[in-house]
Amino acid sequence: MKILIAGFQHETNTFAPTKASYESFVQGEGFPPMVRGADVFNLRDVNVPIGGFIKVMEANGRELKPVIWAGASASAHVTTDAFERIGGEIIAAVEQGGFDAIYLDLHGAMVTEQHDDGEGELLERVRRIVGDRMPVVVSLDLHANVTARMFAHASALVAYRTAIAPTLAWLTLHAAGLEVSIRDGTIELHYDDQLVHLTLMEAKLLRYLIANAGRAVSRKTILEEVWDLQEDTDTRAIDNFIVRLRKYLEDTPNDPRILQTVRGIGYRFVQPDG
């Protein structure tokens, strides 16, 4: 079986001041940057739903046809330009055929400048091409606004059931031997045969840095996008959290190789050897 896979993630808050442009998805903002084709496979170890799907399908010997994956931080409406360009790439791949089923990694709460139900619009376009018999399976966020239109055009809608772990994909988060998991409501960090219990703020920060491994993340981004705090919050709070995470991860916390300081910007996660 050959499965076409793609992802288009956005949680829309229509009252927010700024919209999600095409560039927002290119950069990824709070998500990994946009990827296409074989580069989608690079998400297999990133804590987003499509990463888990890739791992499971590869383990079961399924052939995958990757198209595109794009996500952007919560904001106001997705612009028509962004929706048509990203959605258009998915539709173009569907029109080419050559697969037996479709998996889409969606959020479930996308509103565009022209469509109140972004996912429903996309799914209807897909279904119009492939007909009624082809399986079209969709994973959704816990905060999805599931509509009758989405039900009508998807073969299956699978949503997260708990608030913290699956929404942020912490159940199976790996980076060269590092794992963050949820057990009985407790956030655990497993690294180098050590077990550490993380606070929610620590876990959110670590998750974001790992998802953006190799990229410098500003203190402003951490405050506003990771912790949902105001920019005028004392940035020393971030530094204190970094100090604690370094004690968990670094052999020599005063000479960090994993959680590196980027002067004038913020911090960067570098995958440990292994």
C-alpha cells in the first residue's frame, strides 16, 4: 500500500491582531519550517503528529508519498494566498494519483479569509478528486472544531484525548537518546540513564527548543509563543529555566554543548551525540 501524506496546521483565533501569511508557514514560527517532498521524512523524530505516523508506517512496511508539511503559530485568519498555495500543492499531488490512501496532519480549527472551515474546504476538494472509496484519514488537535463537512469528506478523524502530552506530541519525543514522556500526569525527562521530573514550563521550553533544533530562538519568542506571556516579562526568568535544564542535560553546565547561548538572541538546542 502506498499512502500520500501531507500536513497543514493552524489554530485560528479570529480575534487576534495578525493573520497567518504564506511566510508564516515558510518560517514555521512555533512549528518546524515548511518542508516538501522527501524532506517531510525529516519530521519522523520531531514531535508533530506526522512524525509519529511516518515512524509507525515505516515500521509496518508501508510506502509513503510525502507532499508538504507546513504549520504556523496561532493567529488570526490564514490568508487566502497561504491557503491556496499550500492547499494547492496538496491538491496537485492528489490529482497526480499513484497512491492507495491519504493521511493528512491537520489541526481542525483553521479559519481562512474566505473559508470558516479551512479543513472542511480542503477535505472536500480532496474527496472530489479521489471519489468515495479511497481512505482519507486525518489526525486532529484536541482543540479541533470538528464540523459536519469534515465528517462528510474524511474516512476517519482521529483526535487527541488528553490535554498536555499528545497536543504537544510529548508522548514520543526523541533527540539522540533524549525522551520526554507523560506518565500518570507527570512529565518525565529520560536522558543518559537519568530520570528527571519536569515542570510544565520546563517541558514546554524544552519541547520548543528541540522542535527547532539548530536554530537560535529568541527570548521574545519563548515568552510570547512558548509560555504565552507578555514581552515585558523579566527575561531573567528564561535564563533561570535554562540553567535548570542545563543541570539536567549537560555534563558541564557551565560549558554547555546542548543548550547553547546565542549572544544577542537567545538559545539554541544542539542534538547530543548518540
